[in-house]
Amino acid sequence: MKLKQYLIPFIFGFIGIFAFSPFSIKPLIILSYAYLIKEIVYKENSSLKKIIFWSFGYWGFGMSWLIVSVYYYGETSILVSLIIFLLLIIILTAIFSMPLSLLRYRLFSKNNLSPYIELLYISSILILSELSRYYLLNGVPWLIPGSVFLDTYIQYIYTILGVAGGSMLIYLIASLMALYWVTNKNISYLIFLGSLLLFIPATVEKIGDKRDVYVSIIQPSSDPFLKYQDGYKYIIEKNILELIDRSSPKSEIIVMPEAELPYSMQSLDFNNFVNNLDTSNKEFISGVWNYDDGNLYNSLINLNTGKNYNKTHLVPFGEYIPFIASLRGIINFFDMPMSNVKHGKKNQQNIAVFNDRSLNFAPLICFDIAFGESVRKSNKSSDFIINVSNDTWFGNSIGPYHHLDITRIRAIENNKWIIRSTNDGFSAIITNNGTIVDKLDKGITGVINNGIDIKKERSIYNIFGYSIPYIFSILIVLISAIIFKCRKTHI
């Protein structure tokens, strides 16, 4: 019996991940969170252990790409990899899920007001908890429930309220379902069935052939395990140059992925490589390693002008070691060439292109794209977005699918086309409505020759950010607390 008590919450946490890509069984996210809310709020014998096991199912599978990174890139044993992975999941559970147990202390349970006020209160607490993912542990804005509305008609809420608006809708429906799960299961079933209407697929966007700017995206798919070995740099260089030769003659911009070359931009090797490029009539944008004042940066550079951007949001345990620097030297994973990177400054300038500098783009490297507020700020006056990434870290896990979806959501939120170049997929051109115009799949070596349109208009979200759902949530929590206090005083 005890095994069943813990297996069921684990399963409900686990199935929530199937709402995200590549599975995209979207309604499961409502079912997953409805169970969690029911157990926390509406069960008298609510158990903290159930929250923990739900979280292990949700975070354990949802962040499973971590073990791929640690095992393959760290060249550690499977046992050591599992221990590291388990510790990270425990940390994620403790920081992001266990605090939700405070919802057990209901404001309106005894001196009942309308249960619908409580639904707003619960949803608001969950939204504020979601906000914490952008800041705690240096940011883990992954597995955001609202992102499941991608490719449905509800995705247009992103242009107004951002992905947080989608999450608020998920939490409200899940809370309503949880309420009736305890009191009247038939109504709960009907609510779930009704919610299926929200996931009706949107019609495919029609895109014309003409583009404002033509681009080529390079996807080299080099072997990440050989990248820093002696002599392999020549293979990487030859591969990239051959792919550049396959770019369209009408391409005005050529984009190469995140730090594909295994040396810094200050090296003689880098200068020799750049000298092999014909920069006379094309703009070359590339990810690079950048040594500056004794620090190593993960950068994006316009090779024609030398203007660069340094990555702001670094990957914990990948590009730097949070909390315990002494881990370096103990495990190979923490001694990789890219595992001691410095954070770039906030509010860096966008990068201009073309001789007349008539256009500029918002530069975003890998993990940067996951932080909605940072992306919004960089797109207040940009014409388009260039996102370079190294998704070889994810291996063949679900990580690259999640990363691509996050990128598409940023395009919708900010009403900007995105050029995305990755080392081994998914490279893509994405419209301002999140539609993938062209794409190279995982592990494919190739070139995308296509183009983008320039969108000057700012979306409502781009102007206000997540402030609308967050301020609304804060007000609901404060009003709920005041109502509770007043009601309690008069009893």
C-alpha cells in the first residue's frame, strides 16, 4: 500500500513531461498539476512525501538531459553520473517544489468565501513560484507549463502576457479540476474534457517566398568528443569552409553556431581562419571563445566589424561551477575547456549589420534564450534575433526539442523573426509567429539558405513584459491575505 502511495504521485509528475516536445500530448500538463494541487490543497491527509515523489517524476524526467551531459561529456562512470544527477534533482525539488507545501495552509478553508477566490489565490502562488525559476539557482526557466500552448490558437496569448499568461491559464484549470476531483469527480472529468478545446492545433501560417534579408545558417555537426583533440581543428575548419561554399549567392548574412572553433578569437588560428573568408559582400556572424582581461567569455561576434556580445546566462555545472569550486579537478566533467566561463555584463548593445548599419539584431547564446525578460530587453529596438547554440550538450535527449520550443516562444512574445544556428541541430529560421520556415534536424551536417522578414512593431508583451500576470498574482495574494485577516478578526 505504501508503495502505491508514492508511485502514484511519481507517475502523475512523470506524465506531465509528455505534454512537452517531442511528445506534445499537451493536456497531460493539466492532469499532472491538477493532481499536485489536489494533494497539496484539497486532501486533509496531504503528505509532503507525495510532493517530493511528484517532483522526482517531473524534474527527474524533464531534466534527464543533465545525465547525458554529465555521463558523456564528463566521461564519468554511470554510477557517478547518477549520483550527480540525483543530487541536482534533489536540489530542484527542494528549491522549486517543496515550498509549494505552504499551500496546505489554506486561507479560506474554514471561513469559506467563494471557492473561486481560492482558485485565483492558488494559481497566483504557482505563478510566483514559477517566477522564482528565473532567479534561484542562477535560473532554471525550464518546463514552464504555459509553453504547451505552442502550435495552438492560445499561443497568441504570448504576444500579450508572455508564456506566464499561458501558465496562469493552466494553473486555473488545474485548480478548478483539483477542487472537483475531491468533491465531484464527474465534474472534474468534464472540466478536463472541456480543456481539450484549448489545444486545438492552429492552422499553419502561410509564408510567401520573398524575404527582406537573405541568410545562410551553417550546421557543421562536428564530433564534440574530438573537438579539443590535437589536429581535429583542421577537420572542423575544412567542414565549415565547405559548408560556407554551399551558401546561396544571394545570402547577405552567414551565421555559424556557438563556439564551434576550438580556439579563442585572440589566437593566430582564428585570424588564419577569418582570412579564408570573403567578407567583402556578406556579413559573417559566429560564436567564438573570447579571452578578455584574463577571463574566458562565450561570445557572439560580427566578423566584419569585430563587435561582439558576451553570453550573460551561463549553464550551471557546464560553463561554470556554482557553490562548490573545489569540484574542479575531482571529476573530468568540471575540467572541460569551457567549464570556467565568465558571465557577460547585463544590458549589452545589440550588434549592427551591413555597411550602413541600417539593421541590428539581438544576440543570444544558448541558455540566454530561456530568460524571457532578458530577451525582451534586448529586443526593444532590434530588427531580428540571432540565437546560436551548442545543443550537443543534450545528446539525443529531449533537451533539444525543449530548447527549440523555448526559442519559438521568444519569437512570438517579441514579434521578431529568429535565425537559429546550432552545432548539430536544431538549426532553424523561425517567424515572428513561431512558425518554423526551414530547419535542420539533429545530427545533420548542412546549410539552410532562406531569409527573414523585418518586424518593427513591438508586441504588448515586449512593452510590458511579464509584469501584467505577475502584478495580478501579487495583488491576488495580498487581497486574499487581507480578506482572510478581516474574516478571521470578525469570527
